Amino acid sequence: MKLSPLQEARYEYKPKLPGMLRNGISEICVKTGEKTKSVADQEKIAALFPNTYGKCEITFEKGKNTSDNKKQVVGVILSGGQAPGGHNVICGLYDALKATNKDNVLLGFKGGPSGLIEDDYIEMTDQYIDSYRNTGGFDIIGSGRTKLETEEQFEIVTEVAKKHGLTAIVIIGGDDSNTNAAVLAEYMAAHNTGVQVIGCPKTIDGDLKNEDIEASFGFDTATKTYSEVIGNIERDANSAKKYWHFIKVMGRSASHVALECALETQPNICLIGEEVAAKKMSLEDIANQIADSVEARANNGDNFGVAIIPEGIIEFVPEFSKLIAEINELLAGESAEEFNNLVDWASKEHFIERGLSDKSMKVFALLPEFVQKQLFLERDPHGNVQVSLIESEKLISSLVADTLDVRKAKGKYKGKFSPLHHFFGYEGRCAFPSNFDADYCYSLGYNAFMLIQYGYTGYLSKVSNLAKPAEEWIAGGMPITKMMNIERRNGEDKPVIRKALVDLDGAPFRYFAQKRDTWAVETAYTYPGAIQYYGPSSVCDITTRTLALEHK
Ligand code: FBP
């Protein structure tokens, strides 16, 4: 395979470990902290996790390594969507494992959790690992979205673990995958299998964070990648002065990615789903808010602008989520077939009109026809509308256009509105990890092995103090059960890691809220440029604005 010059250069990059892990394996000891309890529903979580609940937080520090030097055979999986840095988690894990004992073995199970069930694996070697150091992607072993959650799956995993003599499994995933890691750890402990389970916090969405986990890996690189391109678009907009750009960014439901990109690029508009829900904003309110900015800028002669739209926005609009719920009901069971058999859109519209409440019908009628059709075309395997496939950036720009037409007719608005649309998501998930993500991920993997070596199970690899230089990072582990509460999922009460939405009282949102009225009217764009891998630390090692504001 021909390598790009950057790829070759990145192979040589030496990720920075937290100071306390830098003295070699023989100089890492454990400092035991406080006993933990779950963030809520303590009694219920304790009852569900009798073997793994209530354990102590731990940190590593410099001192004599007292761990048992037994041979370790570790299995690792990547779970869910790609996030820059995943390869380095595996590299860090491998390096710590081999530095501890060269006979230790690392097996990478392929294609996500299903690799563990199907016993599809590859044994990691120096040569194989070296060809993935500091690179983006999850192609080292692949990923998948199969959930590891049933008793039957756990029995199969136990058999696979027995066959290979696995002493531990590392699950690199988001909130759901780490919830499952905790359940698997409990199962393994309850059945005396001797298999430890350790999680690592991954997702570009940034919604796996809490008082213990400061950031999920991949968020830094993905948001920098999107911000680079948003900045470029801003500069183009400011040069040509003729388009309004509506840019949807990934992040499934939480708006952390949109908010971080806004802090980096200072666009005219950035919608935050959590605020839309808190203020119970309607589609009309959103259209008016953006139209106000378009109008004010047009009055200054600026018929251009940039609006960032988070991927999950429409689910946060109360009237829209009600409409979706009604559509899901309407098409439940045999009605879907009846609907699909209708030959033309007019008869489908009639069917829809009969099935929706007056309120939802009003919202439906507001939507452009392409969105109305998208709502009925795409269903997920459970029969639900796939909101992520709705082109919300186009929906919102068309509602703004309608609003501006009305204002024009009243003589209030005299500008020109030419919208363009973009969606940034997959572009950022496999970028070469920034130095921050390369360092953070390598440290998470290295640290995960130290947790295994010291016999911990049901823990999340934790590296904190991330707003400071890597030398000052703190490495350790936190019982996953500490992050759990009980939530209603698919009609059942389930123990889950609480998803972190944007905190409207948090520093990143408050900073944005202070500035946005100015940004809406003025051209205050900032151009972050491409991620830099080589050069001064003040340019190459800086992390996100979100992290910096949260940990000032
Ligand atoms: P994870 O939560 O698994 O990390 O995935 C996040 C994400 O990238 C979302 O931002 C996006 O909505 C989704 O995955 C897309 O999923 P897919 O890769 O299956 O299309």
C-alpha cells in the first residue's frame, strides 16, 4: 500500500502519556480513592450489580508496581460509530501489555461486538500494530453496532473467552456500549469466569461525559475537522457575499458538536437542540429567529451568512416530535401496508389527514413536500421514522425562505436570500487524530491495561485534567456503575449510563449565549484552519473550546 507523507510521518509520532505513567511499567502503583455510588437510583443499581457495585475510584501514581505478573490474554472490540483515535487506544493497550510481559497476547475481535460472538479475531503483532499508529479510522479490526446485552450472548462470549483463555475484554464504545460493558462485567464476575471487563469512552458526539469523564475521544478531532471546513465556508461566504450556508453537523441527538463548532467559528446562527426543547420552540419560532438575522444582515447590505444546524434538532422541537409519534402510530401494524399500496401522493395525503390530530396536521402542512415524503419513506427496523435521514438543514432554510417571503410582501425585508446546504459528519469520524486525541487515546488504552493488570473489572479507563498539558493528566479508573441511573427504554426500566446533553447552565453554552446576538448581525467569523500536527504546542496541542471553558 502506498503511504501518504503524513501517514508515514505519523507512524513516528510518540503519543504523550500522563506524567504518572511515564516511568515505565515497574513504576506504576495504585492509589485507592473513595467508595462510589451511582449518580441516582442507588438501591436499584446496587441490587442489579451485586458483584461490581460500590467499588472505589482509583488513580495511578509513581511507585513500585505490585500487580500479579500472570500471563494476560486480552480481547478488544471497537463498538459503534468511528471516532478518531480508536487505533491509538489499541496501540496503547498493546504497548502496555507487551511492556509488562512479552508473552501477553492481544486479540482484536473483528466487526464490533459481533466479532466476539462469532469468534472472528486477529492476534495483534508488532508489525500489524505499527501500521496503525496515530492513524484515523477503525479499520484495524472494524466496528459494528450489534448490542451485547442478552444472557444468551453472554454465554457465548464466556465460551469464546474460555477457548482463548481470555483474562480480560476491553470494550471501546459510547454510553450504550459501556453500559453493556458494565453488565458483561457483572455477568463475568457472578459466574466466576475470571474474565475482567474494562471500558473506554468513545464518541464524536461528546455525549459520554460526566463529573468523572471529561471528554469522549474523537470529539476533539471531529469538531476540529468540521470547524476547519465551516471556517473555510465562512471565508467563502464573506468573499462572495451572495449565499446563506445551512450546515448540518453530526451528533445524533446532543448538540455538543454544533456548539463546539460555533465556539470555534462564530457563525451567524447556531441552533442548540437542548435550548429549543427547554424553550419549547416551534418550527415557526426557529424560522423567525434565523429570518431576523437574515433581515438584520440584509439591512447592513450583507446578503450572506452561515447557520449551523445540529443533526438531531427536529427531535427537540416539541410539535415535531409529537408529529413523529403520531406518524409512528399511524403506520403501526397493517396500516403501513395499506399506506404503501396507495398509488399517488394525493391519496397518501388524504390517508395522513385522516390519521393525524389537528395540531399535528397543521405542523405537517407547514413542511415542504420533500420532507413530508421523507417522513413516510424511511422506517427503521422497529418501524419508526428515521429522523437522522430528514434533511433538516433544507427544511429549516425553506421555512426561513417562506418567512422572508411574507416579510417581503409586507415591505419589511428587501434583501436577497440564496441558501446552500451541507452536511458534515462522516468526513470527521476517521480523520488522522489530532495530537490531543492521539495522546488521549493512547493513554486510555495504556491505562486500560494497567486496570486489567491490577485486577479491576467493570471500570472505565479514566484520564482526566485534560485541559492541562499531558504531563499533568491524571490516569486511573472509575466503576461504570457510578455513572448509571435507571431509565425507561423500550417499555422497560434499564440501568444505563446517563447521556450528557448540552447543559444550558454550563460555561460553553453561557459563553455562546452571551455572544450570539452580535454574531447574528455582524460578520464575526473566525477561521480555525486545518488541524496542525507539527509545530508549536500552542497550535498543535490545544483541545476544544468546550473542554477549556468547562475546566477553566
Ligand atoms: P456513536 O455514538 O456510536 O459513537 O456514533 C455516533 C454517530 O457518529 C452519530 O454522530 C451519527 O448520528 C451516527 O453515529 C451515524 O451512524 P452510522 O455510522 O450508523 O451511520
